[in-house]
Amino acid sequence: EKEKFSVVKDLKIVTKDHKHIPILANIGTLEDIDESIHFGADGIGLLRTENQYMEQNDFPTEDELFEFYQKISERYQDKKIVVRTLDIGGDKNLSYLNIRKEANPFLGNRAIRYSLSYPALFKTQLRAILKANKHQNLSIMFPMISTIDELRQAKSILHDAISSLKEEFIEVIMPPLGIMVEVPSTAIGIEKFLKEIDFISIGTNDLIQYLFAADRMNDKVSYLYQPYNPILLKLIKDIVDKAHEFGIMVSVCGEMAANLKQAFLLIGLGIDALSMHSNVIPEIKYQFQQTYLSDLKSLANQALQLETNIEVHDLVDEYLKKLL
Ligand code: PEP
Ligand code: MG
């Protein structure tokens, strides 16, 4: 099995009916880069940037951040890297961040909300990313966007960062800009956002948590983490259809992308690219090469007609058994 997977490791894969599916990596450290290259990632669909803030006892400086982003830009010269701005808060708290104890941290001051409440900190991160973009392979993605106002505020700080660099005679270009779709308001109202961005990535871990109102860290309600639920699948399908009307690519970077059955459904629903932990990339690539996109589309259509999580799970399970 292992050897079978390693054959496709370095290839851009296509399904049997010739649809190319980019298989990207989720990374967060420099070591992760080597791993993602080793396992044959077609690019980085999600660079988590929390680590540089969590490793130390104080905010990293612009230079420290710059160095890290530049190393990544250099290692991946010919490939694209989506840099997600700070996604702190929720379960990821830090003493020096001044986030007061909240009753519901996942509904509180996290991710883009935190960055917007500390614009100077946010600008530092954005300047570091913009400066590091020598090979013009970096994109910027904002996490947890839930309203248009947040997106506009974030963009305005990005423009400030660009102007401040220009004043220092540092020429930068505006990188492609995207948002995570992981809050139901944004998922449902996606068409209002599409005019103002270049790409989107669905964060299914949070989207499922917020859609079914079930804390992703609480075992008591983990039965509500329902990645096969047709209500979720319909929502994803609507996001994809609207985005494609605007010519915008949709990837998924939550855990669903790394689970073969769920990945099959996602591609069947029209998702353009999948981003996942590097070590599952060879297997996912291998399996997509054995399938027809047309089969996955009809599988997803059948799934949308069903009622429950378990019904869809069993449908995909049957499909997979026939395939293997
Ligand atoms: C997600 O929510 O699916 C996601 C990829 O972001 P994180 O898991 O880092 O919150
Ligand atoms: Mg998330």
C-alpha cells in the first residue's frame, strides 16, 4: 500500500476523467515545509501563523515574522502559499495577549476580531507578510470573517500596511486576498463577500461547530460534529455555486479534506482544491486517481437527497467499498 501511494506522491493528479485536483498542505512551522515537500503537496493551502506567537512570552517583532515568512516563500518559490493571519483566541489563549477570561471563548474575541481590536499588532503581521513576498507566491487570508464590515476593516489595515511600506520606499504588490468561510453568516451570505476578494477557503472544523452550535472541544456534544449531514453539504454546495458564478476558487482546509470519504463528497460538490496535513496527501492523491469526477458528482447529488449524517456516511461507504 505504502509503495503504491509513493508512486503518485510527486505528481499533479487527475481523476480518470481528467479533472486536476490540487492537493495542498496545512502547515504551521518550518519543519512542516520539508514534510509537505516530501509528501508531494501542490502548494500550501493553509499556513497557520499562531506558532510564532505561541512560542514566546511576548509578541514577535516584524523582523522575526518577516524571516519566517520569507523562508517559506523561498522554499516554495514556484508554488502558492496561503498565509492566514493570526487565528488566536478560542482554545488558543496566551497570557501576554490580554484576552480576558471569557464565558464562551469560541464565540468571543478570536481570530480576525482579535486582530481588528489590536490594529498595530495586525499591521505588523501584514507588513511582515508583504515584505516577505519576494517570489510573489504568498496570498493573504483572514480567519473567522463574519461580516462585510470586518472584511473592509481588515482590508483597510492591509492598505495602511502597503502605504507605510511605500513611504519607506519598499515596493510591494497587493497579494491575492481571501477569507476563511467558517461562520454561518458568511457561508449563507457569501455572495456579498465575493465581490471584494480573490478566493475562499472553507474551514469545516469551525463551520460545523457553529452550524450545529456544538463546541468542538466538548465530548458531550461531539455527536453533533456531523460532516456528512446533508444540511452542511447543501450549504457547501451553495457556497461553491455562488463562488463559481464569480469565477472564484473554493478550497477546503478543515479536517474534512483529509478524510477520504468526506473528500470525495467535497469534490463531488464542486470544491476546487483540498488542503490537509501532509502525511495524508499521498493516499488522497492515489485514491482520486482511481475515481471519475462524474461518479463523485452523482454521489454528492444522491447525498443531498438524504436526511441524516449516518445515511450519507453509509452511502459513501458503499461507494468506497465498490471502488476498492
Ligand atoms: C477550520 O476551522 O476548519 C480551520 C481549518 O481552522 P482551525 O482548525 O485552525 O480553526
Ligand atoms: Mg477555524
